[in-house]
Amino acid sequence: MIHQLVYYSRNAVSGGDREMLTNMRDIVSASQRNNSRDGVTGFLIFDKTWFVQILEGERAKVVETYNRIGRDPRHTGATIINVRDVPDRLFPNWTMGGAMRTPEVQEVYLGHGIGGALDPAKLKSSQVIALALDLQAFEQAKRQPQRLVG
Ligand code: FAD
């Protein structure tokens, strides 16, 4: 079985768009390096206020990864929305896909009834997953996915 953990946290990256993008590049790069090693896959949804992330893999590795992420000062108040065991990965090709909320993806958000500000405390994990899958499809249409090694 694959362990799946969905959480949200408050973005504590300060500065403007440039700082945000630099930080996100660092986070995605560390994530891809570590997650590839640990067999963890998933998806990270974010805007200037929130992070919402899905982590999936072997239970011990997912817990270890979440605990490490929880100590990161670039966000605060990590709160688990749901954990469960599932038969298969939802994001098998993504060591950590990510999508920032930009006007370009607004249509995807609207398709999920999210027109205004994201309020992850009100989201069910099924809604997060459905949104992430559509964002993944949108991103995949734009570029080649990062493949999990091994
Ligand atoms: P390094 O990248 O070498 O970093 C060394 C230490 O410095 C770590 O403690 C790191 O947290 C800290 N650090 C590095 N850059 C900064 C910075 N700019 N500001 C403050 N502290 C910094 N990691 C994963 O492995 N997988 C994930 O899926 C994942 N998702 C994340 C999602 C979010 C929303 C955030 C905020 C972080 C995420 N991270 C993820 C990063 C994670 O929190 C750790 O920073 C990372 O795993 C540490 O990698 P490393 O051991 O290779 O250390």
C-alpha cells in the first residue's frame, strides 16, 4: 500500500514575486533530490499565502519527509488534512510537481469552484487531490514531467 498525506501550511516566504520564485525553485529542487532518493512523489499547490501538498510513498518515508518539511521556516502551521493508505500512487511521475496559482491556471481553479482566495482549511483531501490532478495535467501539457528514478 502507498501512504498518502495531504496537508496545508501558511507561506512564510517574504518579499515579492522574485523572492517567491527563487524560494520555490530551491524548495522544488531539494524536494526532487530527496524525494527521488526516498521514493516519495506528490504535488505542491501554492500561492502567496498558502501551501497545500500531497505526499505519497512508503509510510516511514512519507512521515520522515513530512516531519522534515514541518521544521522548515519558509512556512508555518503545517496542518494535516488527511492521511490514508491507497493502492496506487496518484503522481507516479512527479518527485514533486508544483503549480503556483497564476492567472494562467485560474481556469483550472474555477473548474473546481475556487474563484476567490484559496482557503485550504475548508478543503477536503478529495478536493485537493482533484485540483492537483488537473493542475498536473495542465503542467504536463506544458513540459516533460520529472521522472522518479528507479
Ligand atoms: P538543504 O536543502 O541542503 O538545506 C539544509 C537546511 O537548510 C535544511 O534544514 C533546510 O530546511 C534549510 N534551508 C535551506 N534553504 C533555506 C531557506 N532559503 N530558508 C530557510 N531555510 C533553508 N523537501 C523534501 O525533501 N521533499 C518535499 O516534498 C518538500 N516539500 C516542501 C514543501 C514546502 C511547502 C516547503 C516549505 C519545503 C519543502 N521541502 C521538501 C523542503 C524541506 O523543508 C527541507 O528544506 C529539505 O527537505 C531539506 O533538504 P536537505 O536535507 O537536502 O537540506
